[in-house]
Amino acid sequence: MEYSRSRKFGVVEIYETFEGDVNEIAELNKSLASHKAVTVKENKKSLVDRINECPETATIQASNIEFNQWKTEIAKLAKRNIDIGLLKEFSIIGPKCLNEILVLNSLSDEDLDKYCELYREKEKLSLQQIYKMSSSH
């Protein structure tokens, strides 16, 4: 018995011919299928390994940890007597301001109130400057 199969590689078509009995051909197909299955599993495994070994994966994991910590800390800060403008500013900045939020969360209520007063004064001065600049034009 003869078994033929053709495959295209680019513009060249290759013909493969197997001669032998049906059992030999069946065994050959079985071993080829088994080899393909192992190769697919190895490729999937190596892809996962490559993703886990990728420095960008560690960076994303660190970013996720930082983001979750930021969410937790800003929620703690929001429960305290914090200036709403300052809280909005921290919300806009995002996890980059985590260290500042950690410091504010470590302050006593009295010290946090003083900080908020200074923040409101800074905002007032900023708005006055913007008003002066816009009215002079």
C-alpha cells in the first residue's frame, strides 16, 4: 500500500510517499500526532515560562501591588478629616503619590488638620495668581 501527502512550503509543493501496510502507516500517523501534541504542550509551557521570566511581567505585578496599596491608603485617608480638594488631587495623580498618602496617614489628626490648612492656603495663592495673570491680559 502507498500513502501520499503533499504540503506547501512557500511556492514549492512537497509530496511525501509512504509505502507499507496499513498498520505501519497508522503507527506512523499515531507517533506523528503524539509528537505534535507534545510539541504543542511544550510550546505553551515555554510561553508561560517566557511570560513569567519577562522583566515587564515583574513590573506589571509591582504596579498592581502599588495600585492596590494606593487604593487602600487613599480610602483610609478619605475617612479622616481631609480637605476634599487634596483628596481629589491625590485621586487624579494616582499611585505616584502613594508615599505622600502614607505620610499623611501616619500624622495625628491635629497635624493632618494643619497640613490641610497649609494646602488650602496654597490653593488660595495659586488661584489668586491665576486670576492676576488672566486679568492682566
